[in-house]
Amino acid sequence: MEIDDIETIAVLGAGNMGHGIAEVAALAGYSVNLRDIKEEFVQNGYEQIEWSLEKLAEKDIISDKKAESALENVSPYVGIEAAVGDADFVIEAVPEKMEIKKDVYDDVEKHLPDHAIIASNTSSLSITDLSEQTNRPEKFCGMHFFNPPVQMQLVEVISGGHTADETLDVTEALAEDLDKTPVRVRKDSPGFIVNRILVPLMNEVCWMVSEDDATVAEIDSTTKFDMGLPMGVFELSDMTGHDITYHVLEYMHEVLGDVYEPAPFLEELIEEERYGKKSGRGVYDYEDGDGVDIP
Ligand code: 3HC
């Protein structure tokens, strides 16, 4: 299979990452089948794409015509057969649970053409383990986008233990065609490259709050205004989701050792379902305004 054989991309999961990836593929001119398990989920993802395209057009980053044609490229689905029956490439962005992903792959492979590649946007699970849940481990790899996909340049293309070179070549070529910069990750280790660096930082600031070494405001203003990061670390983890940080960290803790133990403050956020922007509350409160500090 070659990049020119890809016309239709199915994106599974219309959440934070899924709808953003679908938007990126639609902007590059692909026919995109966006699928989620409930009408309201897929509709919400579709509306977020619409909002984002309008925003990009308002700012003249793209033309109104480009925004319109990109939206026309997206077809929302709930049924799996319609979503993947004509797909040449699948990008899976469903919740980070092995059992959920396995069930999705089982359903997908009942209808997916044999030539199609499946790429997972997982940020926390082993690509080798995931590939073994499918009947095409050599046509399976990681394709890890960053939040927000439409604005972030990097894509990690991750090889699992069974991934064929051809699969990696096509996936890399696709990332380039989506106007992204792929980096090939040859080892399927916990957190791959970016999250192996970023997630310990997100955990460390939680340890600092847990141990009363610094406040959220002190940490975010220092990281944003002195370290040159575009956002405070807590602002960023509210955007990417503390549940995602926690999943990556649990896996790193299990495989790499105690230095990755989740901080009590992070545990508290998870227990209270304060996952960040997507749940209305994280370290900051998004219910009564955009990011008001929680005392
Ligand atoms: N589409 C279109 N516009 C969007 C948008 C989207 N999806 N999301 C936000 N915007 C808009 C906002 O509404 C705002 O619009 P406004 O100007 O009209 O108010 C504008 O973009 C934001 O503009 P800013 O000037 O505040 O910010 P920039 O545009 O300069 O940069 C950013 C925004 C690119 C997100 C920058 O802050 C950044 O790079 N942050 C770091 C992001 C990052 O590191 N992501 C990776 C996280 S790790 C990850 O995702 C992996 C996972 O596995 C955990």
C-alpha cells in the first residue's frame, strides 16, 4: 500500500483528539468518516470542527471556501460498518482502556478492507499489545497527535513489535500530507518520547502542590512567563486532561519504577473527576468562566 491509495480515513472517537484529527485530515482534502458510539458524541465533535474551522477562517489562516470544503469532507457516523467499510486508513482515538480498544478493533475488522492500516492515537498503551488485539499486527502502528491537533505540528509515528516497515512509511507519508512533521519512534516504550518527558513534569508540579512547596498560581506563572512555555503546566494539563496524564503515569510507574508514582494532588483530581476543560473543572474552573482559579 502507498500513500496514493489513501482516499478515505476513518477516525474512531469524536472526543478531544478525534475531532481535531478528523479536522486536520479534512483540511488536507481526505474524505473523513468520523465515528462515535452515540449520536450526541459524534454531533458534538462535528460542531467543534465547525467552530474551529470558522475560527481559522475568521483569522484568515484559511479561506472561507477552504473551511466549507473541509467541513463537507467530514461525514459523521454512529454505525461502524458505514464508518470503516470504505476506509483505507483508520485512526483510532477511543478511550484509553485496552478492553474498549479491543472491542472496537473486533467490530472494525468485521468490515474494514484488508489493505487498510489501523493507527492508534494512544498516549499510554503499548503499540505491540494493542496490535496483538487485531488480525493485522503488521498493519498496525501508533500515530500520536498533540492537542490541539489543528495547531500542533508534531506527530509521533510509533513502531510496535510487529509493525511492517511499509506501514510506518505510509503512516509517515500520511502525516506529512496532513501538513505535520512526523518523528519515527522506533521503541514502543511507556510514554513514547513526548509524554515520557512531559508527563513527569505534569506529575512533579502536582507533587509540589501536594507538599505545599508552591501554589498553582506560582507554578503556572513561573512556567509560562519565565521558562518560556506557551502555557502554564497546569493550564496545559487541564487542556490535555488529567485522566490522560494519570493513565500514562500509571503505566510508567508500573514499568519504569517508583519515581513515576502519581502525586496525591493528581489522585485527588482524578477522584473528584476534575479532568480539566473537558469535564468543566480541572485545576481551574471552566464552568463559571474560562479558567477561574479554584481556591
Ligand atoms: N481551532 C481553532 N482555534 C482554536 C482552537 C482550535 N482547535 N483551540 C483554540 N483556538 C483559538 C482560541 O479560541 C483562541 O482564539 P482567540 O484568539 O480568538 O481568543 C486562540 O486559538 C488561542 O490563541 P492564543 O494566542 O492564546 O494562543 P496561540 O494561538 O498562540 O497558541 C497553542 C495556542 C498552540 C495551543 C499554544 O498555547 C501551545 O502551543 N500550547 C501548548 C500545547 C501543547 O504543548 N500541546 C501538547 C500537549 S501533549 C499532548 O497533547 C499529548 C497527549 O497524549 C497528552
